[in-house]
Amino acid sequence: MVKNIAGNKPKPLVFRDTISSPYDTGDQFNVLDENVANQIVEELQSVYRDDLNIKMKKKSMAATLHKDILEFQHKLNTLYVKNKKCVANIKKRKRDTQSSKEEPVTSDTVLKEKENELQQIRNDMKPIKERVTTLTKQKKSAIKQLEEQLNKERQTPSIQPYIVKGINEITKSLEKLPITFKQQEQQQQQQLYDIKIIIICSQLASQGGNVMIEHIPMMATMRNIPYLILPNSCYNSLRSALGIHSLMAIAIRTPSSTETPQSLQKLLQLTNDAFNATKKLQFPLIGRPLSLLPTTNDNNNNNNSNSNNIKRRK
């Protein structure tokens, strides 16, 4: 409890662990051994291979079908520009005719020509719009048929729903879980998914890395969720294993109502063994941010100094 500067009423200290923390973690985060990290990345790559192949085939088909759509979209954009210019010219012609009072607007031949031109542009736009809509629907249906065909041919089930990619998605998933330090309390909470492990693919800010992922180990520890910090040498291999251009963290989750899929059991076993072998984050970690807050003595000293200054002015 911290006393408020304006009065003597105690005010509780509240913080959000997703933004900042009063705990000083220091050098308590250990980077995983490179050999163990490579084993985890290789296992993840083997498990995600079928999903990655489907993803790349869908991406190549989408790029091929999108070329035809781009041609019509380019024509449509050109007509949009002409339409905009023609409308502006018509408005300008009407203003000039009304201000000069030369002849009525209805008998203006130049204005009629521009209106006919505008109507012709809009008539040309209609079939192109319909063609773009048709090609877009054909593209979606073709990709859907390809995905269904590839899913039938695959031998292992998809693990795409069990992987959470990116800092934002992991943070949202962690915020939905209650803050608890006891495993029994966490098991009693009924959640749609249970996060089994969080894999951080970049160094923390305290280690000279990225500040965007500094909150994830703290949030995971508060919710009794294991996490691993991979060395920087594994960044490219993990990114290519999942087919993502940029990646800082992933999480593996499983449905609470069912058992863990067999394809993920070996991967989860490797990650849990690696987490058990690393140094854990200890609580409480009271650090420097708390020392910056005003204490009771500081408040009294400030009040006394302010009262002395007021007396001197009088």
C-alpha cells in the first residue's frame, strides 16, 4: 500500500503485467542450449511439414489465379480515375455556366458531351466489375477444393489449430487465463484451450534483444505456463519451419476437453524436459521501479517543505 500525495488515504499499487512490471527480472532468464534448441526446431519442422506443404501450395495457386484478377483491377482503376475527372469537369462546367449566365445549363452542348462520356465510362465499368467478382469467387472455390483434396491425401491430422503464432496472439491468450502460481488452481479453471509451452524466438531486452517480448516470460510465470528462450541461431530455422517471414514467439496449445494429439506428444516432451532443466523465475522480484514510488517519509517531507515555502512567501 502506498499513501497518496494528496492525502493520507492509502492507495493500492496496481500494475498490468502486459505493459510493465514492478519486478526486476535482471539476468534470471536463461537461453536454451543450442543443441537442445535444434532438436526442438527439427521436431516442430517434422510435425508441421504437411501443414507447411498445404500452405505453400495454396499460396502458389492464389498467386497464379490473382494475376488475371490484377489485369482487370488495373483496367477498373483506370476507369475510376477517368470517372472522377469527368465528374469534376461536369461540376466545374455547371458552375461556370451559372456564373456567366451565357446560356441555360440544359442547352449546353459541352456539358451534354461530358455527361455522355461519363455514362460511357460507367457502362464500361460494369462488365469489368462483374468479371472481377466472378474471378474472385472462382479463386476462393479453387483454393478450397485444393485444400480439401490435400487434407484427404495427408496421413497425419493438422496441427494448425494447436499453434499460436505471434506476440499479440500469445498475449491475448495469456490475458484470458487467471493469474495463479499454483498448478491445482489453474487446472480447476475451465478453458477452451490449455497453453502447454511458449517458445520465444528472440533475445529479451534485458539480454540486449527485443523489448516487445519482455512481458511474455513474466505473464507465463504468473500463470504457471512453461516457456523456452531459443538462441538467435535458431531464428531462421524456426521461421522457415513454419513458413513465416517474421516470427518472435509461438505457443503450443491443446484442447482442454480432449487428450493431447499424438503428433505433438514428442514435441511437448522435449520442451517440458528442456524447461525443467532451465533456471526458473523466482518471486517476489521487487526491483527498481518500486523504489521510484514516493514513500510515506518522502510525502511528509514534501508537505513540510511546501508549508515552509508558503510561510516564507507570506
